[in-house]
Amino acid sequence: MALFRNKRVISSKIKEEKSIPVMGLVLSEPSNCAAGRSTMILGYLAVTAVSGYVYYLTWKKVRQDQIEMRSARLALQPLLTAERDREFLNQLRRNRDEEAKLMANVPGWEVGTWYGEPVYKTLPPDTLVTPYIYEFYAHASDSEFKRRTTLVLWS
Amino acid sequence: MVITADVYLPPEEELTVQEVNLSGPALRAGAFHYGKYCEFQNNEFMLCRSELNDPRKCISEGKAVTSCALDFFRKVKKTCFKEFTQYANCLDKSSTKLEFEHCRKTQAVYDKCVLDNLGIERPQFGYFCEVKVHDTKRPKPEPKKPDVYPDYTPYLPDDYPRPPAKYGSRFHWME
């Protein structure tokens, strides 16, 4: 078996020939991998510079488009917020009425409290605290809750 | 659950107004001109909402916003209906996100029509991203003052000796 050889032996033989075929493998002179390192670095910088310039040409346009989209959304925001607020207050009243109807026969229960104990103790009585999503959908079906909380993309 | 009987919720009659019955593409098509036409009502409502932080207190401003929107879209329907629907249709069918960049030609036609008939010029693309200053008759709400408790520790008298720090400061530039 002649696979493992003395290094010195191999190098003296390689001085004459570039490659020695040994059992199907070709042992060649170890090459200098970092020979063209300055070329590589300069090439990398050049390609980066050119592509950065090309990127900048469309960056401005993309940014303007984003700002335009944001402007349109902000222009419509008051209309949609007002509509949402009205419906939100309506739904809060419906929830409160539903809770009163549901807990009418339970002794000691007051609507909006835990058996008479208020949830928020340090706030003034007429504060509107936005209930969290589970409370808001407490009297609704599971499918309605999932429809609101799960975003499903069709495309 | 946290809405007790003490919390005032407006009755249904107060909250029922005629709503704008338009879908997303139509609203997006008319967004810029609508924003310019109804700028005062919109700014009033958003200022009320951000200052008072309570939807119940801004219902009348919200109704003003909706009625202004209805007014604008009715005017557009009377004068520029075909151009508006063409533009909204283009926005709807060109991209999934209703982007403006694919519909510049129809936008130009619509802009020209609105400028001729209603006299509203389309504001520049970043107009509604800017910070606006809004004058309103409603007084500014007072900020909440910090609580003062009767048993607070008394402060040092003014003539108490205040020597400099014994070993200097932690940062050399604050000495």
C-alpha cells in the first residue's frame, strides 16, 4: 500500500513532474489559493459600487411610492376611525346588555365587576377602558373571533 | 366585562348616521382629493381623538367627518363619475395592494376632471405625511398634575451648604 508517503519523497518527485497518478488519485503541487486576493477585493468593491449606483436610481422612486401610499392611508384614516368608533361604542353597549341578561339570576353579580368588586380601582368611575379582545368577543361565536384575529391571504 | 353600569355609552340613535358606502379601491382612488377637501374636519377629529383619548367625546366631530366625506363623493359622482370609476377600476385590477404606480394615465385623466369641475388640485405625494398645525375653538385639555401627598419629606433649605462632589464625577466631561 503506497498511499501514505514521506512528504520529502513526494516533493522531490514533484519537482520533475507536475502530477503523479497514484491509484486513480492525482497528487498535484499544493497551489497558492490567495494569489489573486487584491484582484478579488478590487473586483468585489467595483461590483458593489456599480450595483449600489443602480440600486440608488430606483431607491428614490420606491421611496416616493411608499410615501404616496402612506399619504393616501393617512388621508382616509379619520373617516375610517370615526366609523369604527361609532360601531365600537354600539358593540360595547350590546355586550353590556347581553352580560346583564346572562347574569341576571346570579346572586351578587354586577355588570362589569367581579361579584361587585370593580376591576379598575384607581380610575374614576366614568372612564372608558378598552376591553381586550377576548372580552370584546365574549358573547360572539368562535368563527367570528377567528375571523377578526386570523389574517388569511387569498393571493 | 369591564364596562360597568357607571360608564356612559351613547344610545344607538345618537350613533346612527348615514355612512359612506364605498369600498377600498374607490376610497383609495379619491383619497388625495378627499383629504384636501375635508382637511379641516379631518384634522379637528384627529386632534380631538389624540388629545382626549376617548371615542365618546369626539362623536360630533366624527359625524362632521362622515358628512363631509359624503358631500365630497356625491359631488364627484355628479361631475366626474366615469373618470372616477375608471381610475378605481384600474387601481383594483392592476395590483393586489392598490398601488398607484401602475395607474398614472387614468390618474391624470381623473385629476384633470376634478380640477376642472371641482377646483381641487391634487396635493403633492407627501402632503398627508406632514405634521399639521390645527387651530380649533376647543380649549386644550390640561395635563395631569403630579400628586402631592401631605406627608412628603421636607426639602433642604436653600442656604444649606452644597459642597462639590468629593471624588469628582463619573464622566470626565461632566466635571
